[in-house]
Amino acid sequence: MLKKICILLAVLSLGNLAALSVGDKALELKSKYYSGKVFKAGFYMVDTKNQNKLKVLVFARLLAGDFLNSDALIENIGSRKGVSLAFATPMEAEIEIFMKQKPGFKYPLLFDRNAHDKYMEKNIIYPYAFVINYENKIIWDGELMDLPSMLDKFEAGKYDIEKGRRINRYLRDMQNAMRSGSEYQLDRAAREILAIDPGNPGCLRLRLFAFENTNRIDEAWKFLDEFRRKNPQEKYLYMLQIDMGARYPVFSEQAAMVGREFLKHKLGTNDDRLMLAWMFLSQYNFNVDAVECGEELLASLNVANFDKVPAMKSLFYRAEALAFYKRGKIAEAADKQKLSCDILPSAENRRILEYYQKLLKK
């Protein structure tokens, strides 16, 4: 959270975000490729036969912790039908180190300083994504973590590029209001966005940042509560409250109730439910309600749901292992963690498995 606060403060001091945005034409790439097939964002003319296909160009700092740990998120995006995903970095020196750490990285990875500067300009938020349609126009830009929500809307035929333009304009209004210190303008712009898209992640994070940065934690919780009750089908509102409960113990008991409401309304994808289960189990300490809610979220899933996404399947078993551990069932925890490690033998997974195994020998 502290990292996000520092980034937001820097962004507010720089001005608007990316130079290119919704409605702009994608630029031609003249890049040096290191892996994957050549990704062409601005090469082709309009192709009406591929109106449901999207190209996603992500600018990333490859060695940043949040990117190195985003395997599940990347697979969620890259495994979607009709999505071509590629990554670019402004730091060529990072690529060799990254490829040694991630030898199985299967997506196009390129170095293109010129494209980076033209797309990103003063934006310092990474990883940052641009979604390009069949007309080679940018139809969405934002943080990579918010992309699955946009793709869900696109796949359901509910994404509206005009609304995207309006939202981007209001997001810039929010930034200007935060720089000038105008609470009225900030709240007004936020409410304009939420009237268009009640679960808009970028808007909600900026609004929460303004509350938290001025130590108005209760107001932040009430703000989320207000919009969640008005829009009970907007999953992101629940997810933000659950995240707040993890960061502020005063809300932890209420957060478990929010998690059960999430289940009651049958919200979220399998990935969403798994990530919430992991949050309840790994970030809520000494909280029985949180453990039980995490278990209920896991029980709503089936491991077969994740057969096509190994990173998520590994996390499913890791979450089951943690649930058993919190119940004092060490042998069962070790068995589940071994399944997780067999799928994804990362250093972290192996460390946790060794921990459970050592406990069994005591």
C-alpha cells in the first residue's frame, strides 16, 4: 500500500497519465524482440473480420516485485480467447535477468524506448496496459491489475468506448482536484465516474487514496459501503472493502460479512473468489470469521476450474494448505502444499513446503 501511495503522489505531481489514451491510434512498433512471436500493434489496416480480437501491449518494469509475482494475473489475461498479449520494457538491461528468472515466459517481450516514451510519456505507473482493437485504436488504458475487469465487460458485449473516454476525462479531473486540494471537485468527479461505472477500479482507488492520505479511514469505509449497497452486483466494491479490512483491523469483522455477501450474490469469477480466499487466509491474523469465510470461498470452487491456468491451480492448493494449517492440520497442509509445489516449484512454494514438513518432524 505504501508503494501505491508514493506512486500516486508522484503521478499527481507530474500531470496527466499516459500520453496516448482511449480513442487514439496505436503506434507502429519498431522493437527489439527477445521472446515470443512478433507483436504488431500499429501495422495492420482495419480488419472487420476480427472485431472481437484484441491486442494488449503492457509496459512493465520486469524486475519489480509486483510484476515478478503476477503470473496468475498474466495467465488470466493471456489465456483469453481472442487476446494477443505482449510486454515492453524501457530498460533493456532488465531483460536478460528477467529471462533467467522466468525461462518459461511465453509472451512477446520487447525493448522499444521510442514506443515507451510515446505511449507512456510522464506516466510512472507499471505495469500499465493499452488495449487495441481491430481498427488499431486504443479502447482502454490502465493498470494491468484492472484489465481483467475490462475484458470481462468486453467479452459480455458491455464495454462502451465512449464511456471509456468520459471516464478518462473525469479521472484527469480527479487528479487535478487532488493537486489543487479541492475536495468538492474530487468527490464530484468520482461520483460522475461511478454513475457511469459503479465499480471503476481506478476511480475507487484514487478516491480511497484521498480519504486515507488525510487519515479519514471511517469515511473511506462508509464511501465504499454506500456504493456497495446501491450497486450490490459490483464485485470490485466488495473486493476493496475486504482489502481495507486486511489493512485496518478495526474493519476486519465487517469485512468477513462483506465476503459472505459476495458469495450470497454469487459474484466474481473463479479467479476473484480464489484471490479473496487467499486474502482472508493470508492477511487476516487471528480472525476466525476470516478463516471461515476463506474456507467458504474455497468450497465454492473446484480445482478443475484452474486446469488451464497452472499459476492459479497452484495458488488453489496453496490456499487449501494454509486453511488446513490454520486449523492445526499440519499433515493435510503439507500434502496440499506439495501439490501446489508440483505445479509451480517456485522458491516461495518450496520454502512453505519445507516449513510444513519440518513441523511434522517436531
